[in-house]
Amino acid sequence: MRYDHDIIVVGAGNGGLAAACRAAGAGYDVAVLEKHNLAGGVASSFVRGRFEFEASLHELCDVGSEDDPGDVRKLFTELDSDARFINEKNLFRAIVTGRDGYDVTLSAGRENFRKSLLKVCPGCEKSLDRLASMLDRTSEALAYNDSKKGKPNKLVMMFKYGKFLISASHSLDDVLRSLGFNSRERSILETYWSYLGVPADELNAFHYFEMLKGYIRHGAGIPLLKSYGLSLSLCDSLLRRGGSIRYNCEVTEFIFDSQKKVIGVRAGGDEYYAKHVISNVIPHNVFGMSGKNNVPEKDRRLLNARKFGMSFICIYLGLDKSAEELGIKDYTVFISHRKTSRLQYDDEENMGFYVVNCLNLAVSEASPEGTCSLFITVPVTNGKLMRGVKPENYYKFKQRIAEKYVDDLCSVLGIDIRENIEEISVATPVTFARYFGSPDGTAYGYRLSGWDGLMARMLSKGTELDIEGLTFCGGHASSGDGFGVSYRSGVEAADEVISKLGGKNDG
Amino acid sequence: MAEDKKRIKLNMGKFLKIIPERLKRIKNSSDDDMKPLYSYKPNALAAAIHPKEQFVIVGNIEKLCSDTLLFTLLPDKEKGTSSLSPFQAGQYISVSVSSGKRTYSRPYSICSSPSEFADKYQIAVKRTDGGVVTGILHEEIKQNDKLTVSDPCGSFTYEPLRDAKTVIGCAGGVGITPFISMIRAVKDGMEDFSLTLLYGCKKPQDALFRDLLDKINDPRIKIVYVFEEGAEDNCEKGIINAELIKKYAPADKYSLFVCGPHNMYTHIEKEAEKLGIRRKYLREDARGQMIHPEKEPDFYPAENGDYAVTVISSSAKTELRCKSGETLLSAMERAGVTAPSRCRSGECGFCHSRLVSGVCYTPARADGRRAADKVYGYVHPCCAFPRSDIVIEIKA
């Protein structure tokens, strides 16, 4: 059958849902096509016994409070979502084991952040002052750049915003060194590297600072009904705005006209035509469904030059005692047996780095009374952990890996949860590949490293993947991964499309 | 540390090199078309372990007893299923069968060994009174017929990190099937635990797989028959209860695994409570279609005997009637609407649908929905009973 809409959104992930809501709000007839039977993509949860496990979200940056809303909260309000969040004031506890290791807890809020860092790193006041000044200058530079609509005066940028130009073009580790932080201080400050998926010596400093600012200002934001609640709140808004979602509807082909403009998609034997298609599906897969002749050569070269972002192994544990009874005290603990983010990234096989997260300590009703859940996230950076995994030993592999990490976290945190595991589930890159269909099971899109870092992507916007009739959004899009960022990329994609189609549709 | 403290100097000129460097990278990269997804290892594994569907050919059909058949399902290589997907002992597949224009699906535990996953699955199907699908499987399905089954699902499996080293299995009737797979898995070295199986049946001639069970010679596995009527040597008489569990359980901790008819779960739960068994050590298989909602502790009666249901799918709108004691899924099936479903127990979420309007009763015990589903009005039709007229949007 043939269907006609103003806008087709392929994929009901974070970017896709936000884009669809935004476009429907502007009066367009929007249809979302989702290959699974649930909306949300990564923003999902699942039930085992009496536990509901958050599938992938740990926390959001830039949510803020109702009195002082951050970008993400504002965005959800704009999209007419009734999702509720709470804020966690401790940013994280980070433990690096071994000689010269550390065990630190950093707090949100500018002053508290400073105090908590100085407590464990006395003597870095001056470096911290320089960092604060750099963060402020970056914000001013961005505001100036926006005010000039992305065409700033070069001399002004150089003389007034030199610090911005430095953070925008160097790695996080280099910039922190230039500010005078020693290796221990850098290691602590770089703890969030895993949220962007690239170690500090490859990660664009400016990008990291943009995220860090959000966490320092607002703390972490956590949805009350888990990330799946965010997804359903957007679906709800979309339906109220007159849009529709079709589930179990996998797009298998992008349809181009003779001018190489995207005019629709094929899914399940049906054809869906639209004035514009927004893809929440990663460009690699879209190109794979488009036919070589239809897509620009330079973009194919771009995709071939890119590397994929991280995937994860997630271990979900439902425990039959409360966090208090088990001695679990922290909402987020980053655990590592390696001292620099580079080693943490490279040593995937030997527990280089993982995160332990107890949702109950932020949202007490996250699991039934007298229980708690733990969520262990292991970045999969090079796939060495998965070496030798075959269909026939896959389940054993999952059991082995869970055992290894549970043993390790018990010994590092000095707790014992092994007698209290009531439910257990393990997700791997295979799980991510299964549900997202992303190559290599990447959850972070493209690797934000060096030449493909955030600043390079921002400067190239409009010149890449500029295919007529098609706009991308999501964690693989130009602004990089992260929940908040993906929602924002959806809204931006929709705004771009709305302006192309002639603005608000009052018809 | 002196070296470490030294501030390095950075040059803002590097900013100007961002774009040239990027363009160089892109120019020097390959112009090849995208590699197919299956060339990436996680994607290839995902396709092998969790295919969307599996095509099978019915192999041997063996009569296990007067009302139960054992089906062997072989991969249908011609249709593209070169090897069946791996599974964990205790998991089930959802089997789709067609009769006339209608398609039905039902979950059946796999009873073959997980070590033989690639070549075959076996399922045992007991004929039930009025059972549409068991009727079709018993009457219509013949050797060499082609069927479609799901990937293996379910969490009635042994987890070394969670479960005790000793499992006391409580099986009732055809509920023996997942245990048969577990026994084979232990024997084949696929699982590492001790299993004492209490197998409850009405009469000795109802016990299935006796050829296999009576010949097991493995120190990790012990079979105890529990017959209500008719005694045999070395068998227990009566039904499985706390006393019997205690008699065969080890002195230290053990897990209790249960699979059987509906009333057996409720019964064993009470017995487990008497024994003070912690919740984590009591594992139940998916119970399947709920037939007696009125026996649920949170049951509340409906005002009417049946209600009008409007089912919206992507291709059609169907009006039908659903009895207050019948699930929305059953009513849809009766009316010829093919709605997605798998476990039929409320837990897998495959039938997840949006309740556009109306009120349903979902028994708390079978309510596998997420918190947000309840807030935003989604139901699992396989365990939702109408309490008003309903408009529901299914995902088909």
C-alpha cells in the first residue's frame, strides 16, 4: 500500500521521537516508523520478576530543577511532555585501585565541586581557577558565535576568545595539562570520559567541558519513570499533536527520485512517501539501504573514514535487600584498575573501567521496598572482551562476565551482594545489535575522536550528509552521543526540516 | 611529579587546521559501499542467536502417552534457517500454526538438549479440552509440514550467580518438559548443578519420558515420582508438598524450580512459604494463559458478562465482543485478528498494545508491564480482562 505524509521519521529512538513531536507541534502530518514493538530505542526498560531494570540510561546532563531548568528540562517542556525528573547532587564517586590510586566523591554546584575536588587534590586551586575561566570563556565564545549566526569575526575570536580556540582544537588531556593539573588531578577530572566514549587524549576538550559544565551546574538528572517513561511521554505528546507511530514496521529501503532526492521509504511491503524523511537510523545503515548511486561519494568516504563509538556490556542485578542493608552508599561509582583514561579505555579485557549505579539511591521507589537494583556498565571499546564468543557459548560468556564483575565490585566496595541476587540479566553488544541494528552494536554512533570530534563536526555542519529530502538525528548525528544531546539533535533536525518546508504549517 | 606539574603550552592556530585535517581524512578514505551488517561480529551473533523467526520442518512425531505428542523440529534450510538458535535449558519457543485463514501461536518449552540446538528442538504437546492449537497440532500437523517458530525466550533457566547449587524441581504433568532439557543439559556438561526432580502425576501411566528418566545414571540427578493414585515401588504417594520437599532437600540452601498446571504454582508457593524459602530461591516458569482470573487475590468482578472491543491495527479496524473472564488476546484470536503474542503469561511484552480507551483488569501476579506503561495506558492483552468497552491499538 501507499501512504503519504508530510514527514516520515525512521526510528522511534530519542532523536526520532523528539523530532516527530517537534514537527507535529508545528502542524505537520508526521508518521514515525519503528521496527520494534516498543518506542524509545536505548531509552527503554525491561521487567524481570518484581524488578524493572533501566536498560541503558544512567543519568542525564543539563536537566536542572523546576526553578532553574537546564536545556533538557526546557526541551521536554517545549515538547509538551509531562515527564518528571529528580536531581542527584553528588556527581560521582570514583575509585582507582592500587598504589597512587584514589577514592573521591565529587559534588555538583560550582562551589561544592571545587571544595570536593580540593579536599582530595589540595594545591590545585590555581589550575581550577584557570579551568573555571576557560569554561566561562567557552560559553561566552559560543554566545558570540551564535550572535554572529556562526560567522564570527576571526580577529575577535583570536583576541577575545583564544581560550575557546584552544579548547576547541586540542584534546582534553592536553588542555588540562596546559592548565597545570597533574596526572592524578587529570585522571579524576576526566572520569566522565566514558559518557562520550573516547579517552581524554583523543577527546575534544571543548566537548567535554560543555558536558562538565552541565553536570557541575545542575548535577545529574534522573527520570522518575526510568528512561522508558521519557519515551512514552514523548509518544503521548506526539499522538496528542496528531502524529502517529507504526510499530513492527522495519524500513528496508530509502526511495530516491531521479534528482537523488529522498522521497520516501519502503517498509513491510508498503511505501511511505513524504516531503521529507528524518532518519534516527545511523547513516551507515541508511546508505546500506539506498543504493550506491544515490548517495554522494564524499559522504560515503566520510562514513568509511569514521569509526564506530562504544558499545556496552550491562549487568542488571535485582537484589533482595535494600541498599542500606547491603552497605551500598553511592548512586554512581566509577571503578577502575588503571590510572589514566587511555589505559582505562584500552584495557577492556581486564576491567579497565566500569560503572556501578544504584538507582534506588536517587529514586527510592526504583524497585520494591526492601530491595534495590544495581546496574553495572562496562564500556566495550575494542571488542577484545568478546573474543571467542560464538552462538554456542554466548550464554556461558554472559554468566562468566557477570561473575567476574560482581566479584570485583564486591571486593572494591567492600560489600557482599552474592547471596542476594534475586534477578540477573546481561546485555552485550549482541543485545544492542539486536535491538538497534547498529553496526557493531554501537550505542554511541560514531567515535568522537580527533578529526571526527565535536568541533570538527560542528564546523562541517551543512557540508556533510547534506542529502536532499533527508536529515539525520540521534546519537550518531553531528552533536555526538548522550541522551540530552540526542533529544536536542531531534529538535534541531525537525526545525531544519520545518524551515525547509516553509515554516509552521497552519493549513 | 616535577615533569607532571609542568604546564604545556598550546597553540590556538591549531583551530585553523581542523577542517583541512578532516577533509584530508575523508579524501583518503575508501569509496566502497557500506559493508553488510552481518559482517560485524555482534550483528552476526545477534542474527544467529535472536533471529526474528525460525523456519522449521516437522520431523518425527512420537506418542509419549495417550494425550501427549513429542514433536521434533528440524531447521528448514531451504527457507533460510541453516541452523537453529542456541537456547538455555528451560526456555521456550512460540510456535505459529495456521488453520484456514487464521494464524495462532503458543509457547512450548524445549525439551531437547541445548547441546543439540543447531540441529533440532523437541517440544511435547498435551492435547487439552477445547484447546485450538493443541487440536491443530494433534490432528492436522504431520511429518514434513513446515512451521514458523520464534527465537528461544524465557527466563526459567539456571543462573549460577543467582541460584543455589542444588535445585529441587517440582514438575506437574507436561510441566516436565523444561526439566527434561535441564537434565540433558547437566548430563551433556552444558549446566553445572544438582537436580532432584519431584515429578507429580495423577497415575503412573501419565508420567512422560519414563524411558529417559528411569535410565538416568548420574550422581547429580535424582528423580522422585509422586503419584496421586496407584503406587509403585520407590515412589511417593500423594502430591508434592512442604514435607516432601523437605525430605529430599539438602540441609543447606537450595532453589525450588516449578513448572506445571496453574493451580500447582499457587500450591507450591504456599508450601515454599511454610519452608521459609526466600523469594530468590523460588523460580516459576511462565504460567501460560490465565484461565481462572477469579482465583486471583486482587480479582474484581465485571459489571457486564461481556464488552464491545474495537481493535485498531495498521490495516484494519475490527469490532468484537470479549467476555469479562476472557483475555483480550483470546477474544481477538477468536474473532480472527492476528495480534502479536508469545509467552501468553504477561511477562514477555510481545503483545504490548495501547489502550486507547476503556478499563482492563490485569491481575497483579501476571502484570509484567513497566511502571510507565501503566501511567501512559499500555496493556499486555494476553493477561488483560475487560472491565468496560475497550478501544485498543495493537502493533500489527
